[in-house]
Amino acid sequence: MAITIKDVAKKAGVATSTVSRTIQDHSSISEKTKKKVRSVMKELGYQPNLAARGLVNKNMRTIGVILPVSDGSVFKNPFFLEMIRGISKACNEKKYMVALASGTTEEELLESIQTMAKGGRADGFIVLYSKKKDRVIDYLHREKLFYAMIGKPYEYENEIVYVDNDNQLAGKDATDYLLALKHEKIAYIDKKFDQMMSKERLAGYKQALMLAKIEMNPKYIIQGQTKNNGLEEQVRKLFSSENPPTAIVAGDDLIAMELIYLLKEINLSIPEDVSIISFNNSIFTEMVQPTLTSIDLHVTYLSEQVVEKLVDFIEGKQTLAIKVILPHEIIERKSCNWQTGEART
């Protein structure tokens, strides 16, 4: 059986990332540790693969971009596509390549990441999501690999480089926008109930209602499953009830677009009967009718910042975990109306 970078790490008593950085002759590794690791490599007969040789010559550096577990729908989401595009552009400017890590299950995704890490095929990783009890984050943290996140982490917050928006404030601002239009019966509808950004936006929604002294109706909060049409069934039930909402804060533009089509099926007009505001300000906001009011999270800048901070860590320019919180703004279009039904000026 071929000797792997993990075998070298185990024998030398160091992390796999230390072996990888020794192969790169990285300045963050002491000469004493490098000498020890190289001795073990020679003893075991370990030969770095072509990717690692490229790293030694500084002709190839790679950042692994970790996508959330998905059946493929993530590649249809403009939010992730825009992030990948922004990360690729920023990496290219810093002479880094990009490798995507994806999987249909958590086990498959983790295996993909482990293969990249153990083979020395990535200098560091960018995680494009944040969820609770994530084995991927546990692995990256345990192996002391260089990684950064887009989104606030559930764990190790003070030990991780991350770039994010203030999602609680964004959720509050979205709700406040509808409150300013005299809506009081406001629903919060999302699918990503296990992700940090959804949790924080929901907290912002609740905060806005509390500060406006409006009692929150738990029936107005839908965090539906994507399978078996769970979300569709809940939305239909909500809007056929005796006291339906007049406005919706939608988890993202894709969900908002689904809601627009669904509400039209049950003979409700947007924005005359129901106003909708969402997040991301993606290409879909201009593709639906009416065009969608959405909160712009400045995804391109988000992507640029996470690459910059991670590369600083990889290259030893930064040693402390830092967080960067970026601003957001509401882009007004035609999906929201005054609660009275009168057109906005």
C-alpha cells in the first residue's frame, strides 16, 4: 500500500497540514519541525504527488471551496454560483487555483475533503455555509487545517477566520421595511432551517416585531423541508386560513420566486394581496413578475474578503483568527406594497 501524507503525519506526531506545509517549505513551520518531518518522509519512502511538487515550486497553490451537502440544487442557486465566481476571481489574482468539494451526503463531502487534505492538494479551504453539528468543520478544526468560512460559525467562533453579513440585522431590516408599509401580519418563510444565517435572520424578524409591539404568530413562521413538497403544503394551508399574512420575509430569492408562483396558483396577487421581500439580490430578482425587492449582501465583496483573509493566514501574514462583517442594503423593486393595497410612490 502506498505511503500517504497521513502516514507521515502520524509517524512524525504532527498534523497533516504541517506535513503539507513542510512540503511547501512554508515559513510558518519551524526548521526543527521541517527537519523532523523530512526525516520521517525519507524513512517511510514517501514521495509527494505531482500537486505537492507544484506547491514546492510555488507554481501551483490551491484553495478548496466546500459547498453544502446537496443533490445538485446548489449549482442552480445563483448565490453559490456568484460566490464561486467571486472566489475564483480573487484566487486567480493571488495566483491560487480553486478546487470544489461537494457531495450528496455529509459522508461523501467529508471523504472528498479528506482526500484533498491528505494528498496535499489544498493549502486551505473556504466553507460556503454554516450549520450546527457539522462533521466537516470538526474535521478541519481537529486536523488544524487552514480554513475560513462565509457565515458565522456555530462553534470555534473565536478560533476561525470568517466573513459574514449581520444577518440578524438584515432580518430585522427586512421586517422593518414591511412594517413601514403598515403590514402587521408578516410571515417568515425559509427552507434552510439548520443554517446559522436563517437562524439569525429569524431572530431579527422576531426582534422587529417585538420592538413594534406586535405579537408574533407562530403559525406565520414556516421553515419547511425541501422534500415531499412540505413547504408548499404549509404555505397553502397558511394562506387558506382565516387570518393569512399580508406580507412575507422569504429566506432567499429562490424561495421568494417559488412563493410568487405558488401564491398566483391560489389566486393571490403580488404585491396587491401579499408583499414579499427576500435576500441575496440575485439575477432572479429581475426575472420574476413583479420584480423582487431584495436585500443585497454584496456577495462579490464577501468572496473577495474571505479569500484575502485566508491567503493571509496561509502565507503567514496573519496569525490571529479574525471576523469581517460586511454591510447590506435593501434594493427596492415592485414586490412590496402598502398594506392598504395602494401603490407605493
